[in-house]
Amino acid sequence: MINVHQRNIPLNIEKIFSLLIDMGTDKDVIWPAANMPFVRTPAEMQVGVTKETHGIIKATLSEYVLNERIVWLANLPFLKGTHAFYLKSESSEITAISHVLKADLSWWFKPIWYFKVLGIHDRIIEGIFDRIEKVGKKTI
């Protein structure tokens, strides 16, 4: 399964990256689903050490390149794969952001993913993008 979201956001790459690394901490201003908390290890991001949890999904930071990408690896019995934010500077004040989810799903989790989780996942990612844009407009 592959799921991709992309958007150009009128905000510099450094600010967007900063917002992404604050997600799941007490500094988070972009996670849009209060009823489905996202939590990550509160210390500085470290590959192989930093963990994240949202719902039943748990993952470990597997790649971290400043102002370029944050990649999480999930290795659960029902879901094995990565989800990542990628950033590319289009200009000094426009950043292309994408979220890419690539995963193998167990046979029993596939219908749950496609009929229950996928819509929620898509709304959350688009909500994150919306909130990043609002930070750029200073309306959050």
C-alpha cells in the first residue's frame, strides 16, 4: 500500500521542518486531531531512539535529515513499513511538502485500513498541511 499527499506551502523550509519536529511534543501546534493524540519521545530527535505513537500505530525514527526528511519505521504484526515527511525548497518562501506512507498490511488489517483508517489518515495529513499553512499566515 502506498499513500501520498503533496502540497506547496508558502513558508520557508526551516520553519516547516521545525513544526514537524515539534509534532507530538508539548510544542506541537500542527497536529489536528485532539481526539486521536500523537505522541513522540520528547527529547531531541535521534535515529533508532525517538519513538512515536498514534492510536495503535507505533514507530521508530529511521531517517532524519535536517530540512529534508523525517522517516518513521513501523514493524508491527499487522503493518510493516514507513511513513515520511519530505521537504524541498521551491524558493526562499515556498516549500514543497509531501507525506509518503508505504506499508505491507496483514490480510486481516487490509479491510480495516481501507474502510476505517484510510479516511482518518488522509484527513489528518491534510489537516497537518492546513495547520502549517495557517502558521505561515499567523492565524493559529
